[in-house]
Amino acid sequence: MGAGLLLKTQILRGAWPKMERVIVSMQDPDMGIKMRNQRLLITVIPHAMTGNDIVEWLIQKYSISEEESLHLGNLLVKHGYIYPLKDPRSLVLRADDSPYRFQTPYFWTSSKWPATELDYAIYLAKKNIRKQGDLIDHEKDNYNLLHKRINHTWDFVVMQAREQLRAAKQRRKGDRIVIDCQEQAYWLVNRPPPGALNVLEHGPERRNCHISRVQLPENTDYYKREIECCRKAMGRTRVKSSICLEGYIKFNEQYVPHDPIMSGCLPSNPWITDDTTYWAMNAPTVMTPTKLRVERWGFGFSELLGDTLGRRQLLEFLKKEFSAENLSFWEACEELRYGEQARIADIVDSIYQQFLAPGATRWVNIDSKTMERTLEGIKTPHRYVMDDAQMHIYMLMKKDSYPRFLKSELYRSLLAEAIMPPETKKRVFPFMRKQRHSSPSPALLLPTGEPEVKAEDQSKVVAVPMES
Amino acid sequence: MVKEECKALLDALSKVAACYRHMVLTIGGTSDSQNLREELKKTRQKAQELAVANRNKLTAVLKDKTVSKEDKAEFERLWVIFSTCMEILEIDMRRALELGQEFPLNVPKKHLIQTGMSGGTSGVAARAMSVQNMKYEAEHNIDVVDLKDLENEINQVGEMMYEMEMKVNVPQWTVEAKQDPGAELKSTISVGASSIGMISVEENKSFCDISKVLAGIIFSAVLIIAIVLAVCVVKLS
């Protein structure tokens, strides 16, 4: 909660000018807020408004809901642009007839004019004089602290405090009251009592553009750069959002049955029942893959290639088709891309010898242009020197071998043999339910022979008919 | 003699600074008017005159090698007070400029903030200028015209403060305040604190306590006598 609050306040620092505009638009004699008079014992002070007035005006002016209007009003009060007259210490907007007033522009929150220690000291000294030494606890502490901290100008503080009080005496009583309220509200925002929300609090400095907005000089260079940027942006290929969203929906529809959170996982969620069968059955190298897994291989070539078992099956298939070298070449290129820096030269060399050299044992069929480029690049080997060739072979496999694989006997038999684990039946009697206990990590107990043993175990439990 | 003069000048400057702050507070609110802007102009010009006078006097004294050690410490204290006062003045002048630009008076679309103030600041200005009544003789668009002057004067003040810092070397941390915390609570006749004043306040307090106790005793005695008399009257009748 604390971090969220800090982020909010950092963003709000950039919103102060906007708040100021809202306040100014409230002053419009025709369209602004209706003002009332505040009646104290003898004096009448104008320009008061009720919380309800503020909320209503915001709703009308910005066509927002009441909730949003209340929130906005609260922001204005918390940041010191409006202050409450009845309960000054609680900076909250109440949507009833509690009175509020606008703060004078000098006291508006601004990062250009932060509240200084000196001013605070003068304020506390003035309060001390007015209240004859009866300051609130945290103000007393601050007072003593400041006396120590700015001791060298303390005499000035006292002098100025007295003078400011004398100057205030030259004004009418009503104005004097208003000035006191204004000052109090200002210091409640800028030096809140301990425990209250501090809207000016600095969080840890983040690279937030609202805070560190460096003003670039707007000369011809700047505009030339802007034009170049816009030109590049126009040239980028864009997909219509209708197409994007269609693709997105299709993807989600396809994958929803495979998502263990959305569609549940069979036999059961290991995090809930402590039964690690699910993980064991979906381990990278199992004897018999699950049905869902085999289905996924049909979704896209990357799914097949990304799954260890799938890749193995693909290799088997390609061997039958006498194009296994493609997959081997692709794997070797992956090793080059993600392998150790020290071995790059060696790997490039071995790839060349095995796959690219004329008369190589497992020569791959790449088009002449790519071959030329690759052979040039091999002279100065680096991690990405095989990228073009690898992409070519990848696309070849994807367009050619992959569709054939999906139609092949091998794949169909895999699909038929794939298992679908039954769902564990929830035990009816509570005392028979398995006790939850912290189990050792499933990664530690995963011999490949397990799934079959576990499958036999499951047959002891009453099998629930599965949904197709 | 010199000390008294310096103190008097500093008091005057402090007074004007306080009045100026008071008036800058009012800019943008409903008490804002062409008169206020004129008052601001006159007050800050007065402040500048006083500042220059202060600076000249104090720099002369601080450069004087024949001053005794305690006197020198005292003048350094006054110097620190003076430079703080100038800081406040400069900040207030900058704020006045910003607020003056944001709240021009003759533009119908730009509204003043309804802050609840209804009276004017002529009393404050009169106090600053040390006159009985203020006379207003400026044009009707002084709020705009004055801003240029204000900018220039801010620059002047900035330069003066820079010069002050370069020419006079008074380390601020060596100055100790004469006043203890709470010194402002006593009577405000003298600016410099005196411990006598503090003690008199305490004595007064204890005096009051004694008198309060006495009063309590007398009152309860009277009450007891009254009750005794009443009981006697009841018994005898």
C-alpha cells in the first residue's frame, strides 16, 4: 500500500498545474461555484462553500460520476488548494454542508517554491506567541529542533515573527482570521503531523518523466529530429487492431483448454492436493506424453520445436524423410547463438564442416545468396553469423516438413497413444482427506519410470468419466 | 552608537520585509487590486533603500579592524540576520513576480481566487512606509507595467547578495542566537533577549499561584463560617 501511495503522489506532482486550472475555473462568476458567507460570532467572512457544492460542481463541469468527483475533490483538499473551515486538521472532502474555502495562490503547493525551514520556524514562533506557549506536541518538538538547526538566524526568526504579527494587526478582523486559517492549512499540508499522509513525500527516485522533464531547446535541430522520428514512425508496418484482436481472441480460444489455471489440470493441482502426478506426467522427458501436450504440437511449429519430446519425434519423422540434417543444422545454430563465447570459433567451424562445406556429410540445402553471405560471414565468426541460414532452414521445415508431420502416421499414433489422466476423486469423508504437509520439491523425485506406476495407482481410485 | 544605529536599521528592514510578505500573500486573492500592486512596488523600493543602507553600514563596521572582539561577534550576528532577511525578501520578490504574471488584473477572463479576504492592505503598507496614510498615484495598469521593473530589481538584489557573500566573510555557524526557545513569549519591548525578562515571567507565574492559593483558602474559610452559622441558626430556632 505504501509503495502504491508513493507512486500516486509522484504522479500527482505533475498534476499540480492541472489542479490549479481547476481551481481557477471554479472562480468564474457565471460558471463557477456558488459562494456563501461564513458566519462567526460577530464577523461575517465571505467566500465559503460547502463540500456538497464542490462535488456537484465537479460533476457538472467535467461530466463525471459522483465517486470520481469526490476523489478529485479530495485530491484538491489534500494538496492544499482548498481547506476545510470546521475541522481544519482533517484534510478530507465531505460531501455534506461542511464549509470549505480556497487557499491563496501564495500558499499553493509548488515544487518551485518548497516550504523552507525558516518559514516554518517563523510560523511556529508566531503560533507560540499567539497561543502563549501552548503548542501541540509535534510542533513543540519541531520548534526545539529548528532552534538548534537554524540557531544562527534564530534571532531573525523571533524578530520576523513579531513583525509579521504586528503587520497583521493592520488588517480587519475577518481578514486576520482568514490569514490564520490559510497559514494553518498550508503548514498542515507541508509539515503534516506524524502519522498523517504526506502528499509531498519523496519516494525512491524513479525515472519518471513527470519529475525530470528536461527542457530541450526548441531550435531547428530539435524539430529536425522530431520530423525524422515521425517519418520513421509512419513508415513502420502496422496491423489493424481488428485483425490484431481477432488473432488475439483465436490464440486465447485455442489455448484455454490447455491452461492449467483456466481449465484445471488433471489429475489435480499439485499446489492444492500435494499430489505431484501432474508435474511428473508433464516432465520434459516422459515415456508417454499427455494428450493435451501432443495436441499442442499441432498448434504451431514453435510449439513442436520447443518441446523436447516433440523435437525428438520430429527428428524421427525427418529421418524417415531423409531430411534430418535440417533439424540438426538448426540445433547446431541454436547452440552457436546461445553457447559459450569461447567456443564460438570452434562451433562455427564444426557447423561448416558438417553442414555447409561442399561435399559435407550432412549438407543442408540453402539458397545460393544466403550461402554466399554465410560463407563470407564465417571468415569473421560471431554469435549471429548463421542467423540467415538458420532462418532459411527453419522456414523450410515449417512450410514443408511440419504439415507433413502433422498428417503422418507417426503423429496420429502418438495422438492415439497419448494418455489423459483421470481426475482424482475428492474423498467424501473429511477425516479421510489427505493431510496437507510440506512435501519435498517434485524436481528431486522424478525418475522417468514413475508415471506408469502412478498411472496404476490412479486406477485404484474410482475413475471419473472425462470430458472430451 | 554604531551598534544602535545598525540595530535600528535592521529593525526597519525586518519590519518592511514582514509587511512585504504580508502583501505578497494577498496577490491573486480577492483583496488584490491595483492599489495592492502599487503598495508592493513602493514597499519593495523602500526595502531596497534600507537594504543598501544596512549593507553599507555593516560592511564598513566589519571591515574596521579597530572593533573589539565582542563587538565584532555582535556585528557578525547582525550581518547574519541581515543576510537572512535579504534571502526572504528576494524569495518574496520572485514570488511576487510569478504571481503577478499569473494573475493580471485587467483581463476579464482571468479570475481572482475567492480567498475570503475583503479588506485592503493599506494599513500594512502605511506601516511599511512609516506614513499615516498611503497615497495612490499610479496608472491603472500598474500590475503589468511594474513587472518589468520588478524583474530588474530582483536581478539587482541577486547581484547585491552575491557581492555581499563574496566581499564579507562571515561564517554562519559561528553565530549563536541570543534568544532561547520561547524567548518571544515575554513582553516585546526589547528585541534582544534578556534573561531578566525570563525570570520576571516566572516570578509572575509563581506570584499568581500564591495569590490563587490564598484566595482559595479565604473562600473555603468563608464558606465554612457560613455553614456553621446556618447550622447554629437552624439549631437555635
